[in-house]
Amino acid sequence: MLRYTVKRLLQLAVALLGLTLLLFAWFKALPGGPENRMLPDNATDQQREALRGALGLDEPIWTQYGEFLSRIVRLDFGSSLSSGRPVATELAERLPATIELSLTAIAIAIGVGIPLGYLAARKRGSWLDLGAVSSSLIGICIPVFFLAAMLKVVFAQNLGWLPTAFRLSPGTAYTEITGLRVLDGILTGEFDVAWDAVLHLVLPAVALASIPLAVITRITRASVLEVVGEDYVRTADAKGLKPAVIRGRHVMKNAMLPVVTVIGLLLGSLFSGAVLTESVFAFGGVGSFVYQATTERDYPALMGFILIIAVFYVVLNLIVDLSYGLLDPRVRVRS
Amino acid sequence: MTLAKIERLDRLVEAGAQARHAESGSLWRQSLRRMKRSPMAISGAIIVALFLLIAILGPWIAPYPATAQTWGDEVFLNRNVFPGPRAENWFGLDHLGRDMFSRMIVGARQTMLVGVVATLIGFAAGAVIGGVAAAAGTFGGRWGERIEAVIMRTVDIALAIPMLLLALSVAALLGPSLSTVMIAVGVAQIPIFARLLRGSMLAQAHSDYVLAAVSLGVRKRRIVLSHIFPNSLGPVIVQATLVLATAIIEAAALSYLGLGNPDPGTPEWGTMLADAQRFLSGAPQLAIYPAVGIIVTALGFTLLGEAMRESLDPRLRRQS
Amino acid sequence: MALLEVEDLRVSFGGSTAVDGVDFHVDQGQVVGLVGESGCGKSVTSLAIMGLLPRRGVTVSGEARFEGVDLLSLPRGDMRRRRGSDLAMVFQDPLSSLNPVVKIGVQITEVLERHRGLRGGAAEKEAEQLLDRVGIPDPRRRLGEYPHQLSGGMRQRVLIAIAVACAPRLLIADEPTTALDVTIQAQILELLKDLVEAEGTALLMITHDLGVVAGLCDEVNVLYSGRVVESAPARDLFARPTHPYTVGLLNSIPRLDLPIHEPLKPIRGSIADVIRWKDGCAFAPRCDGVAEKCVEGEPPLIGTAHAHRCVMAEEIA
């Protein structure tokens, strides 16, 4: 298990290095050139030359790359063009919002998806099964931003049951500990704040959860169906074990393996969905920041941002990969 | 035994054999047969066929030109007046006074283009990358294995990065336009296909018929091109169908983020949907038509893809 | 009273019949063989007796009386209680028959917990002893290992240990050695023989291998196309095979004592060349001695201790 981990970590390090190289190339390839983006349009050629010198753009490419790397290591991702603040700071401020939203969404997807998929598999051919399969098929086909917008129009604007935007009602005082409004509200005893945060979370989380929910339901159903036909389940049956034991130890333990893999793969798409959902609900997370940076062509922000998120997801994937080793003993032997 | 009795015997054998009707034929023929019986496959195929029909015939069957703002004076944005469905305009008008029905019909073509091109880019590039990796790993000796490892680790990283980021990076390089969106979505699909094809080819490479071919002295290149590659295509084709469905949706998302065609003249369902977002409270139909179009089309391709996957699954093949 | 009495068992899946009127019995402590080619219905018979056939799409009729009680008409909960404790089964493929993500020890102790009420340390001790009993070296260590860490032969031993854990009165073994190497096969068969003699357990041995039958069984039932065509004490079956199918099977076995260039004698045709039992003898299309009366309705069972279904038996012999 240890050798496996170390080997993967080494490969990861190499891969991340490659990633920085790619990003450097990407940044260099962006239209306009960095010095143009940082100057007003009527700058003279002299000014451009001066800036190029100052930015070190006349140095050999290796040196530039070296500079690039050293800045990354120091977590200096430059400053946003629009706000002037360091990209890292902007991200750090907005991260908790996205985390809270994503966690809620994935919790919904898992909490509803796995039981639903299991029931659909056990009652194959029933109305429940048909309903689960069709809704999960349709679920992946609905554009997230459209769903988010429709939910907002129907439930927030027209029916008024839920708030239309932001994480808390405007003007609400709150104490910040972790940055997760619901958790903070509970920890500090400000339950009204926590409840307000929950209300604001409902619509965006449901919209964001739609695709993961659909996928998890389908994979769980398919996986349970497959496992139930396996020989070892027949052996368990032949032993005369109680149905609950067969279900838990023999069926679910094996059926969950592909589901965990899928959840790992979904994390990336969860981010994409977050970008879209947050923009609809002005949720103030990393996603809305990306939206703004994209529409405003704020390249330094985008670049730093892409780098951080890319690294984050690569590491996250590694963790999921390794945890798979914990669940499936067969993987530990293979390297 | 008399001739009559032999004939009677034969007839009895027939009767017995009916209870054991064995399915025969190649993998493709079997799967096609199975698909003809599956309601999922049939509905998917109908939707896809309808979509392709509309897409191809588009401009010829649309009642009005899709870009003509003929009824511009009947639309009042500030008062949220959008003429709805009526005799002349079955789907009503959009915010610039254009006939929605025509725009939907003509838009099918661009939408199809977006989906097909994006999928093709992902498929082609991914297949090459995955194929090279698999071939290198199987036949390239130690260096081949290293090359494969490097390629696959890069693919893994690309897979880990959220699709939107990949697409954003590409879009930032190319500037906003419809081609950008197509290419961006296409590039984002490359890792999926690369991983899939490489896995598929590896599975084939370890199968017995390849071992047999190698031991018979068949050249490696021939083995890879004529044997392994064609047999690995099954799951990849399934994936391509599914990817087509989501490519259209992802393209719409990119348009929503402002990376699509800034000039909303040529209709495309994704851009139409993105543009209509601002009118959702006042005139939701502007968004609902393209949304339903996208959802149903994506659903059609998904149904077809899923049905194909089920029918190609060798485990589900009945034993005689 | 026989321990297990199977009477007119019929199983069909949708339109196709797998078991078409099977009768046989197993006495206490006896080793009975159920022999036939793939597709003759022997596995389905055993699954039906154990109550392991799926509920949907399967029609089962007939009786399978275990100690007088018809298992096929028992409520599911009752049958579940009996499985693993009164009667147990060992399956063909030891790798796929064990849960890959659960430790061996747990897969044994769960049976002990379920039927014998053993828990914790007591259950583990017993599991260790069981592993020892079936000939697995270093049993304590094996308890904490996973199936993929064991060899094929060892896995089969584990499955046997699981099956005998609660001292069942009937053990059904469905091709337990088919997936194993020949040398391991012999060991496993020895083990089964051993256990059966020591505990007085009855064994229903399902196989296509006549060699296995010869070495192990007291009684043999030969199955063809879902029905028993010959049934006799093992010695008699090999000495005086009566039904042409049995004769054909025995003749088709390659022998060491025949001249080297003597061609092998397979049974002509294939198992798909059948007629339905209600029309006549299912083996008729492949039989060299076939006559008109073979296809004039269901052939009856002839004989008692050594019984068979060939109406042409005297004339062919």
C-alpha cells in the first residue's frame, strides 16, 4: 500500500510539473501579449518596451519559466485586473462559499441517489425503476444554468418560497469561523442565521446536484444489478444468511466500488456546475469569480485561478484513487 | 427405420430445437437485432433521426428566414411585450422580432454541427493519443512502456481538471466565436476518448486471439491496425454517442459564459438559450423552446448510446 | 425413509424446459452422483432443491422431500434457515464464489453466527479449526486474508469448510473440481470423501466426469435432456451400462489399454439434436439402435435397483 502511494505521488509530482509547463505555454500564447494587457491602448512603443523589460519578457524563455515557477511556489499568482487585489486572496475569500455549495450538492446527490438506485435495482421493472431510470436519463440532459435559472424564476421570483440570490439575506449580521454559513451559525448559536443560510442554499444546491444525482442513481442501479448476479451473492444465499447481511456485506460492499469511482470523476464536473449555478444565484463563490473573470477577460486572474483549481483537482483525484485502495483489497496488490 | 419415420424424427427434432433458438451472427449483427427490440433504442433512434432530418432540411422547411427581424416593431423589451404563439408565428417572436419557429428549425443545423464537430475532435485526437499509448505500451518494449506511462499520466491530469476550465483555457486563446466553443468542448473531450480507447485496446491486446496472431508471426502493425483497433471501437462508439449529447449542452454553457458567438444572427440552440436567460422572468418561452430542443435531442442521443452499450455487452449475450 | 427424495421435478425458464421430470433419492450417509453433459439440467436440479433459483421467470413443479418435508413448498424464511445448516452446497468456481472484498475469516464466521450462534473469539476459533480440518496450512493467518491471496485449491477448501461448518446432513457439490488442476482435483475429492465418512453426511455429487463418479459414488443417476435415463449402484453402472447414452459415454472415454491408432468413439450428433420427452426418447436422434417404438410417447422407467429408460435395451445389448 505504501509503495503504491509513493509511486503515485512521484508520478503526480512529475505530472504537476508538466502542468505548470503547459500553463506557462498557455499564458505565453494568449493573444495580445502580457504587456499589452496591462497597458492602456494608447501606450507608446517605448512604454511597451520598458514594461517588457520590467516584466522580464526579454529574457530567455528558460529564465521566464523559472520566474514563473518560483512565483507559483510562493503562491504569487499576480493580481486581478479588475479589482487589483492578489488572485490568491480573491480565491481564498470565495472558496468557503463554493465548498459549502458543493458539499451540500454532493450530499444531496449521494443521499438520494444511492438509495434510489438501490431500490430501482431491487424492484427492477417496477414503476419506481422506470421512474428512476427516466428521470436520471433526463437529468443529465438538462443544462445546469437553465435549470438553475428556471428554479429561480419559479420558486424564488414567482412563488416567493425561497430567496433569489446570495448566501444570506442582505443586511444579516453573521459571525465567521469556517466560512460555511450554516456551520458557523450552528457553532455560534446563531440559529436564525444558520436557517437563513440553509434557505439560500436550497435552490442552488438542488440545481447543482441534478447531474451528480442522475449519474449516481444510474451507476448505483447498474452496479447493484450486476453484483446481485454474481456467484458470491449466490454463495451467501446458499449459506442461508439473513437478507440484511447479504445486502450489506455482500451486495453493497461490492456495488459501491464503481460508485466511489464515479463520485471521484464527478468532482470535476461539480466545479463546472458550480461556476454556472453561482452566477445565476450571485452566490459569491469561486464560480462567480470565474464567471466575472471570463466575461471581463481578466487573464491574470483566470490563469492563477486555473492553475490553483487544476492542482486542487489533481490532488483530489489522487486522494480518491488512494481511497479506492482502501475499499478494494485487490487493488493494493496490483501497482 | 423407414423414410417416413426418419422424416417424423426430423420434425420432432425441429420441435425440440424451437425451444432452444440460438442467436448467431457477428457481434454487430447480434447487437442490432437486440436493439430492434429495445424501446429505449427505438425511441432514441426516432428522436435522433427526427433531429438530423430537421437539421439537414432546415432552411428549406422553415416558414421564414431565421435572421429577418420582420416583426421588430411588435416587440417591446421594456414593457415585456413579446407576441406569443399565433397563426403567423407558431412559436411567437423573439426579442428582436424574429420568428421563433424558423429560428428553432434553422438552429438545429448549427446545433448539430457543434455537437458533431466537438465530438469528432475529441474522438479523433483521443483515439490517436490513446491508440499510440496502447500500441507503445504493448509492443514498444521498455521505452514503449515509459511513453505510454507519460501519455496516460498527462491524460489523467487532463481528466482531473474540470471540463469548464479546459474549455475556458482554450476559449481564452481563441477569442469568442462559435468555432471556439466547438473546439473548446472538443478538446475537453479528448482525455475521455484517449483513456477509453487505450483501455479498450489493452483489453483486446491481452485477449487470446491476439496471442494467437502474434504466435503465428503476424506483424505487430497489422495486428494493431486490423485486429485490435476495430475490435476496440465498440465502447468508443457508444461513448461518442453519449458525448454528442453532452457536447451540445456544454457548448450552451460556454455561450452562457460569453465565450460563444457574440453576434446572435445565425441561430444555434445553445446560443439562443444563453441569450434568452435575461428574459426568463418576462418571456420564458424564448428560453424554453431551445432548452426543450436541446434536452430532447440530448436525450435521444443518450438513449441511443445507452441502448448500444447494453446491446454490445458480451455478458448479456444469451447462451444457447 | 430416504434423506432426500426428488419426485417429478420440473423447472422451466420462460419457454424452455431445463429439468423435465427428474426422480432420484439420496439415503443417509450415501454418496450419490448426478452425471450428465453441460445443459442436461443437473445444476438447475441442485439449485432448485436448495431454493436458489430466481423467483421471476422460473416455473418449478414437483417435490423435493428432505427428511419428509417438501423443500419446494416451504416459505422462504424457513428454507433460508435450513440452507447452510441442514443442507449446504459447494459451487463450481471457487474464485467467483467468494466475496472478493471480505476477509476469509468473516466469510466463515458469518455462517457460524447465523446458524450456530457463535460470536467473536469463539467463532474465530471454530473457523480456524474448520480451515485446519479441510487441510489449509497456517489457518490463523488465512482468516485475515482475502480470496485473491489464496490459490484455487485453497479457495475450494475454504468453500467446503463453509459448507460443512454447521454439520449439514446433506452436502451438494456442483462440479467442485472442474475449475481446478488435476492434482488438486484428487485432493479435493479425497477431502470430500473424508468429511462425508467422518460425519456421516450424505453427498450429492454433480459432475460430468465419470472418473470422479467411479472413485466416489455409491449410486449414480445419469441425466440426459432434463430427465434421468439410467440409475444404478456405481459398480453396476460401469459393469452393465444399459441405456445407449450411458454406453456411449463410457465408450467415448479414451483408454490407455487400447491400440494407439484406434479412433475415438464420440456420440454422434450434439446435445441440440433432441426431441421432447413427451414425444419419445430424447436421445433417439443420436442413437444407433433407434426404432419406431422409441418415438411413440414417453419411455417409462424400467427396473428398480438398476433402472433405465430404454425400451430397446434388450434388443440392442
